Amino acid sequence: MSVGVIATAHDFRRACQEARTDGELALVPTMGYLHGGHQSLIQAAALRAPTVAVTIFVNPTQFGPAEDLSRYPRNIEGDLRKCEQAGATFVFAPKGPEEMYPPGFQTWVEPGPLAVPLEGEKRPGHFRGVVTIVTKFFALSRADCAFFGEKDYQQLLVIRRMNADLNLGVEVIGRPIMRESDGLAMSSRNAYLSPDERARATALWRALKAVRNAFKAGEVQPARLEELARQTLLADGLRVDYAEVRDPVELQRPEKVDAASRLLIAAFAGKTRLIDNGAIGAAAAGGLAATPFGFCEQG
Ligand code: PAF
């Protein structure tokens, strides 16, 4: 059985409507060029609901003018195979940007303070594009639940808030970051890395582990832990966009770090911008467990 592909919003709404008569519908929104992280979301969705709808859409409104929209990697054939392998029921791949943003489009969802720091500061307008498209996917699918990866931790919080604020009634489920065996967080953008950049990119994971070790040894000053993360990244020639300690709910800077505080990192390996994050109190030893679609932190 090959996974069905839907190209129009009209057909996607109809397919979801029909599917919901069989029970719950789980949604997995993606921008394609799927990797093990996406597949782990699809697999989790398939365990939860009889219907899993995956969206594949490189959403232009969440890219800034100087960002990588035109060269964002695409491989629809490969994506469909991966969707099927992981348990998707059907895929909505809008046939072009105008399918989601037809002429005359003028209504946006405006996120609040959670979208201001970190990615919001570095990528103005990014979250407005994200929550607008996700609202549209929620509205079309009327999904019972939707799955997002914790690699985009701030995005997950912003989407949760949007879903609650607009009474959309979708259960927003966050899933752990999937990693390569050397700890690099899986990302479609890893495809841009040269072999040398790929080797250096593991510094994000090492920065997270260094911060966890320092916290375990008693360091609770956010500034010291952030400096340690920055030094780890710089030592491998990465350009730091930010390395910040925040509370896991409001993304405020804590006075003192506790186990639930998160380190959030964005850094450039060459021209490629990579992000990663994790709870500072998680096991510092950094043990990774193998899963069907990649490696994932234990516990
Ligand atoms: O995380 C992503 O891939 C995108 O931001 C999302 C949620 C699919 C919206 O375009």
C-alpha cells in the first residue's frame, strides 16, 4: 500500500473529515526532506491514532528575506517512502505556495511574548509565519492531536500557546529530539554541511553536555553556564548566534539554574544555522539509546 498524496486544501479537508469517522486523527506538520526525527513523530502519531496525516510544505512566510527558502532541500519521492515506512495514512503536499496563501490572503496569527526572544529575536516574523500556517493546518484537518519535535523547543511552546489562546482544541504533543549516533540533532539543514562542518557541528551536543556536567558539579549561575556553552562552540570554530539558559515554560532567564532550566543554542557551522536544546538537569553522561529512527537521550 502506498501512501496517498493530496495536493489541494479542499481535498485535504475532505480526506480528514472522512478519516475522522474512523476515530482520532493525528497530524504531523513538516517542511519535508524528512529524517529520523520526523519519522519518529509519525511513528508516535500512528501509535496514538488510526489516521496519521502528514503535511509537507516549505512554508515561505516563516523564512526571512536573507534565509534559505529558495535552497531549502526537497525530495518528495524520498519523503513519501519515509512517511509510508513510519506509518502515515496520507500526505498533504500543497501543490504550491498559493494553495495555502491564495491571492488576497491577508489574515495572520500574531504570537505573543513567548515568540519574542531567541529565535524570535534572531528571525523576525518567523513565528508569525509558523503559527499562521499551523493554525491553517489545524483548521483544515480538525486533528485531535498534533506532533512536534522538541528540537524546535520554542516553536513547540509558541504553538501550544496559540492552540490554547485560539481554543483550537488540538492536543499538542512534543517528542524528544532525535540525534545521530555522535549526538548531532537531526535536521533537514544538516544536508548543507560539508564533511568538515559536519564534524564540527557536534559541538552543540558537546556544549549541552558540558553545561550539564558543570551544573552537576554545582554551577547554578546562568551567565557562567552560557559562557561555557559559548566557549565549547567557539573552540570548534562555530559562530554563536545565542547560547542561553531559560526556564522551560515562559522562556525567562532564571536567576539561578535548576534541573528543569533549559539551555537553548543556535550556532553557525559555515553558513548553516543549527539549533539544539535540552534540560540542564538531564543525565550529564549523555547516554544515547538506539531507536528505530535514530538515537535519543535515555530516561
Ligand atoms: O517545524 C517545522 O518543520 C515547521 O516550522 C512547521 C511546524 C511544519 C510549520 O511550517
